Amino acid sequence: MKHLVIKINKADNVLVALQDLPKGTELVFEGETYTTIEAIPAKHKLFMQDMHAGDEIFMYGVLVGKVQFDVPKGSRMNVENTKHAAEPFAYRDVDYTWEAPDVSKYAGRTFNGYHRKNGDVGTANYWLFIPTVFCENRNLSIIKESLYSELGYAVDDKYKSYTHKLVQAFENGQDVTNITFEPSREPKANRTFKNIDGIKFLNHNGGCGGTRQDSDMLSKLLAAYADHPNVAGVTVLSLGCQHLQLSDFTRDVFARNPDFDKPVFIFEQQKAQSEEQLIQQAIRDTFVGLIVANKQEREPATLDKLTVGVKCGGSDGFSGISANPAVGHTADLLVGLGAKVLLAEFPELCGVEQEMIDRSVDKPTAEKFIRLMTEYDELAHKVGSGFYMNPSPGNIKDGLITDAIKSAGAARKAGSAPVVDVLDYTEPATKPGLSLVCTPGNDVEATTGKAASGATLILFTTGLGTPTGNPVCPTIKVATNSILANRMSDIIDIDTGPIISGEKTITQMGEDILEYCIKVASGLEIPKAVQLNQDDFIPWKRGVSL
């Protein structure tokens, strides 16, 4: 029989509703009877005892809030009766022990990827266009429009066809509301270059006009993308007079990888004869580069060559119960196999800092995490904000009342492996195991940062649905519930709803997710975000972004 509620940790004093509970519903849980004194929507929490002003609320075994006024047993937790609270944190010499899951069934397993000369293995093979300044965005857009349809990478032809039909109907005096739309989301099969998975464009609004620090950070970010294992070659467009000079970009590329040897074509508009000549030469030279890059084919690689980022966005009250712990088991399997796993979104680690500190392999790693978290939160407070303001209206509506609740559930994506490294924004992941990456919680800024640290796949969990993707890192969408997976099947790849219904365990779903990752890494499955060219890219300027 399906359970109506769940208690996540034995130390918790709230229950999570697994389905809508009308007012007056009588529940028997672990031998005690509870009666809801108001309606409790699915994903929301009810108090297990009478609560008084100042009482502490625990979920996932950690402090997540404090009661603001007396609340009777069976009441629903909401933003009026509960406010964010979290335990203070500090380094303490904890002997953290971890038992890796049994990975013997994956012995000898491989994926087919693109081997780079430095030993990295890509899960895809992209050609990348980079502007050093926003002034070149228009030129990149023209180049993109010129290349996408002709080379077979466009996904919007169905919309152009539909618009064409509407125009024809209008010109013929017909009722345009009767014109049918013919959707098609199948990946293009008529690509000119079969071994080039895509041509990607990193349009942005930086490179000049802001602070020099912003330009320096952008340069490091663009260099990280140029050096990414999923990138075969790069075309760079520069204006010439901007803050972010070509010499800065080149410096940062070789600082990151002294043996960088990918083909890079550079064009500076203020040295060109004309815009037309610039664009024509960029298209021609890139086409020649694509011919060469297309000669590389996928070859087997062991699973330790994977680098997987774990991310959540559009989270709901089931995120920490289904999708995130399932991805967490996948993460533990990957760590057990010697792969790299990246957990970012520092504002969404508020409340679980002590756990991450205690899981750190040494004091310097823990202290770096403490420093980055503290500096980030202090910066937010200086402008009248703070990590506690992280939950969005959508999060709150679906049961994530405080940032500590959201964070405690979000952290489950990282499994239970030790933290081997802490990376500042754009720092590359070099150590096998779980690394923490300093990024905002903002979906696109976080995925942009994960790819910069070397993620070659991203597992993105969502309870509300979000179309986020990344230009160079295939992003796999994991739904927390079956209702979402069915309603937004055009963007969801994996449904972890069977965990909520009791049809599958977290372990079983985690193994299913790993199998899907192996297929995506081999080019056998194409995630919806990739099919739809959801190439979201937002550089973080190190300001306050939650």
C-alpha cells in the first residue's frame, strides 16, 4: 500500500505529504495517530507535535527553521509560521568514513567518447564560437543562422514552416487560426559532418564596459570552454578595443592547459576590411576546421573518464526525496568507479555546511569551503539579501519553505562520498571523487560554472520543470515526479516518480540513471536539452546572485 506521508530522518519533527491530504485526514505513522487540522498539499509538511514560538524544526536530520508562534500538531508548515534557521558551522577534526557502493557489476564497462591528446575524453564533439566582447554578438548570430540549417543543426525549421503557412493563409484571405502546426523533435539525420555533434555559440554581454575584474573572470571562463573535453576546435571573434583583449584570452588558455593544441581561428573586426569579409572568412576557415575535426570518431573509454555535474532547478518538495537522492546514488557509483562528480550552487548548501565540512578529506579543503561560503554570504548581506532569501515563489509553493529545507534536499544530489576538493569559479576539477564548485544557485550560472570546471555531462533534477541546457555539456533532465515527467515530456529525460509511488528504490533508480549517462556519453541517447539546442550560457560576474 502506498504511504501517505514520509519521515525523512529519524531526528525530524515534521512529516512530508506524499499526496494531497484533505483537512481531517487521519494518519497512523510509526504507531502514532495524526489528524490534519487543515489541508496539506502533496510535497508540503505537517508538524508531528504541538510547536511553540522559538521551537526548532528539523528535516533531513538538520535544523531547517524555527516556529514563529504556537502551532498545533497536524498543522501545515508555511512561510508565516516558519522562518529559516541553520546551525553555525566550523572545522572540526572528524574522522569521516565512507563505504563505496558495490560497483563490481560495472567492471569492464566503457563508453564511446572523443579522446583528446591530454588524456581527457569528451562525451560529445562540438565546434565552439567565442566572442571576446558583446559587440560581436550580432556577427555570431549571422554566422549561426548561416551555418545551422545548411549543416543540419537547426531545430527551429518547424516554426519557420508554420510561420510560412500562416503568411500564405493570410495572403490568401484564409483563417489563420485553422492552420495546423506539425511538431517534430527528432534529431537531424542529414548533418554534413556526422562526427560533429553541434556548432555552439557563447554569446554574452561582457568583455567591456564593466569592471576589469569582470573581464578577467570572463576571460578565464571562455578559456575553460575552449579547453573543454567536448570541444574540438574554436573560432574567436574580437572587436579589438575591448577590455578583454585576445592576448588575455590566449594567456588564460595556456595557463589552464600549457599543452593546448586545438585549432583556434581568430578574427579581429577592427583589422578586417569589412564586416562582410570578416564573416565570410570566419565561415570558410571554420568549415575547413570542421572537415578535419569530423575525422575523429568515438572510441571506448573507461567510466573513470566521466566528469558529471549534479544540479537541481525548479525544485519542489519531492526533490530531496526522489530525484536528488537517486542522483546521489549515481554520484556515489561514479566516485566508486574513479570518476569525477561536481556539486555546485553554494547558496543551496546553506544549512548543510557542517556536513560538507565534516566530509572534507583534510583541513585545507574544509577551510577553503568555509572561506568561500562565508565571503559569498557576507557579500549578499551587504546588499540587503542573504542565502536565506534563496527559495523562489515556485519553490515555496511546492513545499520548500526555507533555504535550509531546500539546501538539505539539494545536497542529497552529492550522495555521501568524501569531498576531495573545493573549486572556486572556473577552477578545473583534477581529482577523482566529489568536488564542490563555487557558483550561484541560478540555474544557468551554475551549469555554466560546472562546464567550466570540466563537467562532460550534467544531471539536472527538477520538480517544476525547467528547459535549461548548456552549449558544450549534454544536460540530462531528471523529474522528481511522474506528473511533471508526463506533462513536460518534451524536456524531461528520466522520471524518478516511481520512487514516490513505491515502485522503485533509490538504489534501483540511481543505477538506471547511470545506465542512461553511459548511453548519452556514447552518443546512443540524445537528451532533450541537446535535441532542442537549449544552449544556455550566463557568465557569473561574482556579484550577488542566488
